[in-house]
Amino acid sequence: MKSSMTTATRLGIFAALGFTLCLVAPPRAIAQPQAAAMNTKSPVDRNTVGDALDDPGPLASDLSDQLKPAAINAAMKKVADWQLRAAEPRFNQQWTFAALYDGLLAASATTGDSRYRSAVQHFAEQQHWKLLDDRFPHADDMALGQAYLDLYLADPPTERKPERIADLKAVLDRLIARPDDSDKDLWWWCDALFMAPPVLARMYVATGNRKYLDFMDREWAITTQHLYDPAEHLYFRDSRYLTSKQANGRKLFWARGNGWVMGALVKILEVLPANDPMRPKYIQQLREMSAAVATIQGPDGLWRSGLLDPASYNLPEISGSAFFTYAIAYGIRKHILDRKQYLPVVRRSWAGILTHVYADGRLGSIQPIDGQPGSFKPSASYVYGVGGFLLAGSELNLLAKAKH
């Protein structure tokens, strides 16, 4: 599919944004992902990631939406405790759970409750610190590497255990050595930007070798060139949606897909050195996307699964909303975003998210596995959305503690 924007215009905009495309192959038509190919060898077990009960019970009445550490921690613990009870017996190496592990590690660091970290570490040890590797070079199967690297890097340098990242490093080295396919982008769907780039950025921290950063940056630029709309400052999920329209005639942008990207921007920026020449363009993109989503925030503080046509969707989508909250809170805390302008955005979004927590700790209104906007039950709860919630709470806690 071709966008209505000319290639010259698109390249000029990305040059202004700072993405270096000199290493990218000349502009070309993007191969359409075929449905059968996308499902080949998919390891995702949809029965393990969550459910949508007809009767989930009453909503929680014991949570406060104040942006104060004690209130934030209470909400995080309520949801994390429920999710750990429900999901730990089904822990696996799939991308769905990788996002949850990131959230659980953040929850331990924020609340001081070591159970969440211990559960993730115990699982990693059971897997012998290995990744799924039956559909290389699929980014989803590398997402677990974020947790492995965070556990590795958490130890003092002299006490770090090389076996925790040995398999991951071998996979990433094989990825970097692989030549690009001229017919299909490596990260052809925007979700992939959350799954692999933060892993490569952390491997740079672990090894000091810039080849991981350079590869990440080059592939990010390719995906961005093809899927990022420089006018709307949002990503199309993949090339199938470049010309798709919502019922109201607006372009089709998926909430969770853009949430994945904004979460990835945080995870990259938090490990890039302050003086790294790559840093300004990722900061600029975080600013652009934050401004875009802030302007379409719903009256309830949340976002619908189809971002530019909220009237077509009855329920807010919590996973995308949580990742937006996480990224904007980080931007405020790091003085990337204006506090006066954006603090009300995260106040409203956090308050809105908490209205979808049930009395037992279930977090609802999370869209099931998909690649486009859709409908779901109010009780729908899936582990990746809880991961986003815990990351958002952790960042809001840091923001609440930070000096203005």
C-alpha cells in the first residue's frame, strides 16, 4: 500500500526529526504481511494470558486516585497480588507475559515487596535464562530478554552472572549478523518496537558494545519511516492499515500499538547516556506522540482502542491507556514534557484506570490479543495490560516523589 504522502516529503520530515536513514535501503514498497505467514509457528497460548468473566464481582471501593506514593502503592499491590495469584502457575516465555514480568519487576522496586521480583527470577531460573527461538528473528520472542537483562543489571557489576544473558546475547548477535530482507522489514509491525529495541539497548548497557545500539537505531528508523504518520504523530499497526479508515472517516490508529511504542521510547531513553547522539530524536518522538495522545484523551481520562474514532467503541482500553500514562509520567519526571501541561493528563488517566479495578484486584477493560481496534467485555483482563498498569504506577510513584 502507498500513503498519499510523497516519498520525498516523508523522507524530508524524518530527516528533520533526526532519524538517520543513510543506512536504510532506498524507499520501496513494503511487502504485505500475509495472514497465514503471521500465524506460522505462533507460540502464543491465548488460554493462559487472561479471561473475561461474565460476573467478575464488584468494583474496588478501597482505592484512592491521589498521586501520592502510599495511594499509588496500594493500587499497584492490589492488582499485582491478584495477578500473581492468577497467573504465576501459567508463567511462560511468550511476549504476553514478558510485559507482565517488566511490570512485576517495577512493582517490586516501587513497593519494596520482593515477592514480585522473586517470582520472575524463579521463572527465569526454571527456563535456564533461555528465550523461545523457533521463529527467529521474530521480535516477540526476544521480549523476555528485558526481564533477563534487568535482573542481570540489578546486581553489582562484580557480582553479575553471565549465564543470565548468555543465550540472549547469542540470539541478538545472530540478529545483528542477519542481513536485512529487501522485501520485508524486520520490525514490520509497531508492537515490535516494544519487544526488541529495549532489549538491544540494555544489551549495550550490559556489554558496552555500541553495535547493539546502532542496530536498534537503524531498524527503528526503517520501521518509523514506513509506519509513523508524521502528520498525526502516531503509528499505523502495520502496512495493512496505511489506508484504512474508521467509521468516522479518520485514519485507523490502534491504542495498544501506539502504547507499545511509547513504552519502548521510555525503556530506550532510561538507559541511553545523557550525551548520546541518538537521544534527541527519541526525545522528540516522545514529545510528538505525547502531544498527539493528550489531545484525544477521553472525558473519562482514558483512550478507546481506535484512537481517532472513540465514539465507535463503548469501553476504554486499559492497556494502551496504561502505557500512555507510563510514558507521559516519565516525560514529566525527566523534564521532557511540561509539567503544568501534562500532569493533568496523567492525573485523569490514572483516576480513570482505577475505576476498572475490581474488588479482588482484577484489572478490567483490557483488549484481548489483537492487532487492531476491537470490542471486549468490561471484565476482560490480560497479563500484558497488567504489566502496563504496574509500569505506569511505578513511574507515577517516582513522579510523586520527585521535586518539581
